[in-house]
Amino acid sequence: MIRIGLLGCGRIGQVHARTLRAMDGARIVAVADAVADAAHALASATGAEVRSTEDILSAKDVDAVIIGTPTDTHFDQIRLASEGSKAIFCEKPVDMSVGNIRTLVEDIRKSGVAFFTAFNRRFDPNFAALQARLRDGEIGAIELIQITSRDPAPPPISYIESSGGIFRDMMIHDFDMARFLMGEEFSHLSAVGSCLVDPEIGKAGDVDTAAVTLTTASGRICTITNSRRAAYGYDQRIEVHGVKGMLRAENILETSVEVATEAGFRRAPTMHFFLERYEAAYAAEMKAFIDMLNGKDTAVPGIEDGLRAQILADAASRSRETGMPVALED
Amino acid sequence: MIRIGLLGCGRIGQVHARTLRAMDGARIVAVADAVADAAHALASATGAEVRSTEDILSAKDVDAVIIGTPTDTHFDQIRLASEGSKAIFCEKPVDMSVGNIRTLVEDIRKSGVAFFTAFNRRFDPNFAALQARLRDGEIGAIELIQITSRDPAPPPISYIESSGGIFRDMMIHDFDMARFLMGEEFSHLSAVGSCLVDPEIGKAGDVDTAAVTLTTASGRICTITNSRRAAYGYDQRIEVHGVKGMLRAENILETSVEVATEAGFRRAPTMHFFLERYEAAYAAEMKAFIDMLNGKDTAVPGIEDGLRAQILADAASRSRETGMPVALED
Amino acid sequence: MIRIGLLGCGRIGQVHARTLRAMDGARIVAVADAVADAAHALASATGAEVRSTEDILSAKDVDAVIIGTPTDTHFDQIRLASEGSKAIFCEKPVDMSVGNIRTLVEDIRKSGVAFFTAFNRRFDPNFAALQARLRDGEIGAIELIQITSRDPAPPPISYIESSGGIFRDMMIHDFDMARFLMGEEFSHLSAVGSCLVDPEIGKAGDVDTAAVTLTTASGRICTITNSRRAAYGYDQRIEVHGVKGMLRAENILETSVEVATEAGFRRAPTMHFFLERYEAAYAAEMKAFIDMLNGKDTAVPGIEDGLRAQILADAASRSRETGMPVALED
Amino acid sequence: MIRIGLLGCGRIGQVHARTLRAMDGARIVAVADAVADAAHALASATGAEVRSTEDILSAKDVDAVIIGTPTDTHFDQIRLASEGSKAIFCEKPVDMSVGNIRTLVEDIRKSGVAFFTAFNRRFDPNFAALQARLRDGEIGAIELIQITSRDPAPPPISYIESSGGIFRDMMIHDFDMARFLMGEEFSHLSAVGSCLVDPEIGKAGDVDTAAVTLTTASGRICTITNSRRAAYGYDQRIEVHGVKGMLRAENILETSVEVATEAGFRRAPTMHFFLERYEAAYAAEMKAFIDMLNGKDTAVPGIEDGLRAQILADAASRSRETGMPVALED
């Protein structure tokens, strides 16, 4: 039985708690949150104790921690968890600073604790199936990947202001997906971005519509487009071209119902929100974390994956600002 | 060069004339129509002469006739054409009376002229491909066929009144398609029908919504549904289930454009009208007729197919009226 | 807190137990099963007691029973539960005998206990959405309903032998769905059926491929087709035509991944098994049962719905055997 | 009656000749080709005379010329046609040199002759419908356009060597489409390209897989991807995102037939070849040319459109070679 300490009892912490309730082999023993009410509510729902973050990170009866707190607290928590020999499940991004993540990579390497960077989309059943089929060679060597990711509507400006910008906050998922699918690191990147959705986003120094092109040393290409707006719902699509054909994952619609009238054939909008769209992915990533801790041979995104994605997000931000392509360090 | 006499210069006659203009190996030499203006217009467009029907049916310089005149004139024209040793291309239905068609079958058998019953849907590229794949055994032995056929809107009541009823006028195409696909004759049939679209259709003694179930001696099943109304356009679908899976032909939409908005994903209505939907089928059936006359080994619907479809339409009409199933003669 | 006694700890009992674990407002207090190990396993997973069926049906601390036992035990259990003033959730079919169900209808009427016939498909989010849109008048008055239901593969012959036949075992779901969608009772029915999948099914006196046509007094039509085989998975589709258009619910595929190669564009098979396909429906029907017990205004299928479906299944069996249509009693 | 001289009797010349045969209001009076047999074959099929190119360009009885000859002959032919006051329909590209096209723009401006640059895809019914709906504001202001264009297989290396490279030969269609849809000129462009399909293409100095990102002064973005290979056929898709949603045009498949087996649901490959895929577009563009000559108010791509597309192709070639973005002249 893996004993888990949960740091952060907000939306995503609650998702993980629900998953763990229905699982055998792991149990939340302690929860912490800066908001006491949030901690107590989740403690009561899970049968766990409320403790301080520090207590959890040094507790003898905690094997692993789930870090779902604000990004600027990750660095210290990861260091303490690593010192306390806890396995770590950390929400993305690991940290806003590539330098900090490099420090953590070193810490994790030294302490030898297990680390899981929560790139949940790798665990979406559709994207996971697509990736497995790529690895099985179903379409041969990859030539071109196209990733589309559009939110239904922009978050509040206050969120934008502390988000690190669209590339670090939103496209970071797509950078990880691009790496996950491509199976070869990217060597060059160029980015463009505009403020077309909400001028306030521009005033906050960010963009809301962006396109990035990445290439690998062997010439494979990936394009990613992002927008903070999609009237028809949460748009999450992948298309991969290879020597022998194309593999793509289409959107998931709210229902399978279609109506045909004089106006034509109309299907439902896409599932609207990430918690709903990626419900199965959140459950599957937690299962993969527990499986890993139980010694199963499970492929999971590690801290290096968190680092690599952040490097790409930094490069894209720089390319967008300068208008120039960026050569990525090896 | 096949020399053709065209009887009937209406909508369908014009379609065939246009097809023949673009073909090598055949040429319209004479046209006839009860409406002189119609005959002269088509003569001028094709370079053919206007003649009387009788002249065409006995002309030395005519090898084949296309009969696109009202159904009640078919019987006499076919007999004369048969006597005159003309190959015959005849629009469906061959005749409203099964007895008359039996007489014609005998005539055609004796004279040995080529006869083509214009069941155009067999030549639709999609349905033809589906049937070829059935024959190739792609889904193994057939178990169940489902045919959906819905007109966008009912014809004028005057048309309904002389149409012979929905089974003889509209579902006759589906009866032929069912036979074409099944490859085994039907032994039993039961039909229901209602007047749900326009009460005037009911007053004319007809129904506008109908469902027929057919079975073969070996137990294979076919269901056909018809309606005189489909808000979303001309609905023409086939679905065939076999041991190893299903083959289906979906509707053809007006364009491939899809719009996604808050209301969801909307594609175009189906192609609205039979002349547009079956444009390729009309061209292909005429090509098949000419190919047959040129000695190519071409599978075409003959007069027996016209007879069989009419027998099914009669049986369906009777079943609908009596509420009882009908055993089909061998 | 609704206190529940669970009768039958097999596959479906476990599904309901899992649903109830994750719900607030209801709790399983006792379980029973003819197989002691099954009862103890579920008791241990839910924290309930193992008791005898009789004890549960008369227990003071049980408010409602879930009956997931073999069909031939339903009658006695329902009577006892009714006498014991327990609310009843009963798997379909309520009983194989229409006469017995009529007796139970009377019993339930007298005792006034709540009764839920577990027609789970009414609670499938897609079918429920379709039905709600029909009721909202999205396509106007209904003209024609087409229901397709195909199992991936036939059950064991031993199951077939005690199943009551395809109409009572399999199509009963579709009969209920037809009533749920149509909103008007059927007045006539005719059925055909064949043994095309497995000759052993025929030897057992049953058919494996069937088509039924139902009509209402006002002339609306419904066709249902069933097969015990579908190579591409569990086929569950509905199509409803109305004055203003069509509403349809398409199959749910295993993933959203599509591959395009020289052979064309290939999507996944349908979800293969009913437990997986209707997972959300099972959870939603249990929620509806608890909501009803908590006094919420919830539309649920009652015992009369169980009776009506069984009447249709009986009539279809008779029609298939005699080859004649059946007029349904009012 | 517009009298037409046809220069170039190859594949595309034959397509235009066939279209004109079926049209009223225009007639081919003379044809020319460097290969005498080709000219005579087309003359015989159309009833036109064979003449020399020079004769046609100065003929009194020719109102318009269709230029379907090799690109390096366009410049002289256009100048002569312009001097001879012939309306001009010219296949793309107008010329390989932007400088030459600027000269021709000036010539055409002075002579005042009508000029049609044959960007056929603007006349594809699907893309034309999409563009019309964009202009009607169906999805509001445009934010992002994504164009996918993939050939089924690369052309011969000899063709590649004289093609001007993938951006001038293949993506030029997409550049025109991007301008046609966007309705605002592009201000910046960056391109990447690789040789992944055939190393011989790389030896010829070209790439076979390419991605280009374009932006407008107002920040709208367009991404274009091209490949010389697509196992599943000719891939021609457009997706446009706007404030109120997305409009997209999907591929056209060979048939509407779908097969479902244990492997899933498989539809046909895309139409394989551009002559087949754009058959309707070729007919529609010729109709638009004749309509324009007959004084109808018809929007057609002029010589400036040919110039603009070539400028983009040049810029993309340069960006790909230098690895740097290119600012486009106004």
C-alpha cells in the first residue's frame, strides 16, 4: 500500500483524490493546503489527516507526494520531498525557470527518488493509442506532426498575468506531446503570435493566438497552433504523417447525436472543458504513477521531460518576441 | 457507330442526349415527342431529325431506341421496337401491369433484341462499388440489407394520382437494388404504409411513408423504408450486413465544407435532387447500354429485372392494403 | 441516506455496487447471492453484511432492494419486497410471463412501493439526449424510427436455451427504446427471424437475426433489426425521422484515432461489450433511482414499462413463429 | 461567340478543350503545339484548325488565347497576345521570374486586355463555398488559416529539376489560396523544408516536405504544409478559424462506401489525382473566364494574383535556404 501525501487541495488535487479513492494499492494519508477549508474538505472526503506541507514532506508514514500547489512553490517542495526520499508526482510546469529545473534534475538524480511530471495528455486513451501505433511502425518513419490545441475561452487576465505566457502555460502541453510523438529531440524552433482574442491579453504582454514550427536534426517537422478561443469547445487534435500514411486523433464530442435538417447535418460541440475531456487521462496517469512505484515497467514522463518542455517554451517565447528562429541547445 | 432514336424529349431524355453528345460510338439520329417544341429543341441541340414515334420504331437507320415517354405508352413502343429489331433502353417502370410485362418478356425473348431496364442506381459509382465488393466476398455471406430512400419533398398530387402508388413509383428502385445486392430472389414480403406527410396523398389512395420487409428462402432479410419527405435533402443510403462485417454507402453531401460553432459541427445537406445525385449514374448506365450493343461483356438490368421489381411492387401494394404478408411466386 | 439491499452479486450487481460506492445519499447495507463467495466478495468490497435474500426482503434497516438475480426468481422477490414496503430496482426482464407481470403490476399498485425497471439504455447520455430533443420538438412530429442493435458475438447455447428467445432477451431493450422515443403505444407488429449466425441457435428453437416492424394507431412506423453477430463490435444505433428532419445517435468507437493508408481511412471498431458501452448509462440509472427515492421529480421506467416491453416481445415471438402480423391489445 | 486559340495541347489543354465543347458561347477555332501530332489530335476532336503559335497570337479571328504551354514560353506568348489584343487565360505560374511578371503586369495594364491566372482551386465548389461563407462573415474575422496539400507521390526527378522547387511548383497554389481566403496581404513569412521522401529530390536542390508560416500586418496567421507523398491519396484540406468558429473543407473520397470489420470502419482513399479531384474546378474556371469575356461581373484571379503568389514562393524559397524569416515588400 503506497501512502500518499497530497499537497494542494484545489481542482486538480480533488481530481487525483477521487482517482485514488477508487484504486487499490494506494491511499491518501495526509493533505495540505494554504486554504484550511479546502484541506479539511478533502480530508473528510478521503479519510486523510490535515497536516502542514512541511510535516508531510518529512513524514515517516508518507511514501509519495502529489504536488498540485501553485507553480512558485514547486521548487522548494520538490527539494524537500527529494531530501525526504518521497516519490514525487508534480503538476506541470515543474518550475517557470529552466535554471531551477536543472537544479532539481540534479537533486533528483542524486537522491534517486521517482519523479513523475504530470503531462496528463500522454495518458489520454486516444493519444496514447496513437503514440503506441506510431511506435509500432504503423505509418513508418514520421515526416510531419500537426498539433492543434484551442481553449474554449481565455482565462481571467489575472491568470494570464502570472501564467508565464501562452507558450509556458498552454503550449507546454503540446511541446511535450510533440516530443512524446516524435521520438527525436527538436533542434530548431520558430514562433509567431498575435493578440486577436482579447486586447487585455496583449496589454498583459502575452499573445492569444500562436503558431510554432519545430524541426529535428534529421529534418522532421512539427507545427503547433494554439488559440485561447474556440467557439465550438475545447479543440484537441493531433495529426501525424509518416512514410506509409497518416494517424490522427479527432476531437471528442459531447454526444454521438446528430441532427439533420434543412441546414444540413449537425453534430455536438466538443467536450467543453479539460477536466471533462481528460477525465480518463487523469485517472490513467495516477494509475501509471502508482504502477511505477509498485515496480511495474511503466513509461512515464520524468523530470527531464519537464525540463525539455520548459526549454521549448522559453525558446518559443524568445522567438515570438525577437521574430527570429532559435537553435535549441542539445 | 450506334444510331439512336430518342422517344421522349423531357427531363430524362435530355439527360441521355447530353450523355450521348460526349460519347464516341453512338449518335442520336432522330427524336420524337408529343410536344413538338420539346422535340425540336432537342433535335437542334443534338443535330438529330424530328420524326414521328412510329417512323423511328420502323426506321432502317435506327439501331436502338431510348424510351423516355410516359409509362402507359411503353407497351406499344416496346412491341413495335421489338418487331423492328431495335435494341431497347427503357425507363422504369417497364409497364404498370405485371401481365403486360410478362407479354413483353415473351416478345423480347422471341425477337432476341437487347433490352435494358433503366434502373440507374445500379450504375451509381458508390452503389456499384458496394455491390462489387459484396460479390467479391468482402463481408462474406449476406445476412441483412437495409435500404433507406427518402425524397426531399412530395411530387404534385396530380403526379401521385397516376403514379401507381409509392411502391410502384418510388420503392421500385429499392426493390431492384435489393435484388441486385442480395443475389437471391425474395420469397416473402410484408409492407406497412401511412400518410404522414400530406393528407392529400392519402385522399389519392396512396401512402407517403412506408416500410417493407423481404425475406429469401434461405432466411436472408431486407428492410426498405421510404418517405416522400426529408428536410435535409435526398436521402439515399444502403447498409449490408454479412458474416464478416458491414458495407454501407452513405449520402453524398452538397459540399465537403463543415462549420463548427457554439451549436456544434455542421455539414451540408445531401444533394437535393435525383438528377444531380445520380448524374454519374445516368452517364454510366448509358455507357453500359452502348457497351452492351458493341458486344462488350457488360452486366445490365434486363426486362426480367423490370418484371421482378414490378412483382415486388405489386405484392407490397397488396400487403399494405390487406395488412397481410405475401408469398411471392417463384 | 437510502439503505440498500443488493440481491445478486454477479456482473451487474457489481456494476451497481461500484456506482453506489461513489455516490452520496445511498449505501449498500446487505448483499445476498446463491453463491456464498460472490456475496462475501461484494460484501467485503462495499462494507455491507451478507444476509439471506429473505432476511433482506423483510429487514427493517433496508429501504430499497436491487434485484439482479436470475429472472425466474424475480417474481417471488418482487412480491416479498412489495409486502416488505421496499422500493424496488429490478433488472429486465421483470418476468418471462406477461401474466406474472400483470399480477406484479397489481401488487405494486396496491402496496404503493416505488418500482424501477432497469432499462438502462434510456439513461445512456446519447440516447437520453436524443429523446429529450425529440420531446423538445427539434424535428417535429415523429414519422419513422429505426433501431439497430447487434451483439458482437452470440452468447453460449446454454444461455440461449433459457433466454426466452431473441425477442424477449435482446430485442426487449429495443422495444422499450421504441416506446420511450415514440411516445405513443404501438398497435400492430410483425416480425421475421432467421438462423444465419449459428445453426445451434436454430436447434435451440431460437433465431439470431431478426427484423420487426411496429405501427401506432396514428400510422407512425418503427423498424427494429437485431443480430447476434457484428464483426465490428457492439452496434447500437438509433435514427428518428420527423417532419422537420432526422435525429440519430451513432455508435461509440473504441478510440478517436483514425489511420489513413493506401487502403483508405480506418477508424476503430465500436466499443465491444455492453458493460463498457453502457458504463455511463448504468451509473445514470442508479442515480435516477436514488433521486426518485429522494423525492426528486425524475422520469423512470416503471413496472408498466416492463410489462409493455414483455407484451411486445411475446407478440414478436408469436409473429415470427406464425408468419402473421399481431394486433396488440390496448 | 468567343473565338479561342488554344496554345498547348497537352493534358491541361485537353481538359480545357473538353470543357469548351460542352459550353455555349465559346468555341476553339485554332490550336497549336510543338508536337504536331498532339495539335492534330486535338484539332480533330474539336473541329479547330492547327496553326502556328505566332499565327494564333496575331489572328483576326481569335478573341482569346488559352496558354497551356511550358512556363518558359509564357512570357513571350503573353506579350504577343497582349499586343494582339487577345484576352488571356494563362496556366500557373505566369513566369518563374518575379521581374518578368512585373513587366507583364505593366504590359497588360497598358494594353487593357483581360487576364486570367489559372488558379483553378479557387473554383473548386467546396473551396469556393468556404470562401463565400468566410466573406459572408459566418465565422467572423479570421484568426488562423491552415492549409494542407500533399501529392500522392512525387513527380519524376526530371520534372523536379525544372520545377523551380516545391514552393514555386506546388505550394504556389496554397499561397494563392491563402491570399484568396485571408483577404489581407501577408507581411512576413518563414519556411522550413526537408528531404524525407526521396533523396534524389534533395540532390536536385529541392525539398519534398515543407511548412510555411505567414502573418499579416494585423496579426492574422496562416500555416501551410506540403508533402510530395501521401499514401492515402491526394490530400487537399483547408481549415479556417475565426472569432465565431471554424470553417473547414475536408478531402473528397473515391466513393462513399464504408466497410466495418474486426479492424474497424474503413472509408475509401481520397481521389488520387488532381485532374480527377479538380475536374469540377477546371470546368468552373473556364466558365468564369468566358463569363468575364461576356461582360459578366465575375471575380477572377488576375495577373497581379499571379505576381503575388510568385513573390510568396520566392520568399519561401529564400527563407528555407537561409533559415531566416522574410519581410514581404508591400
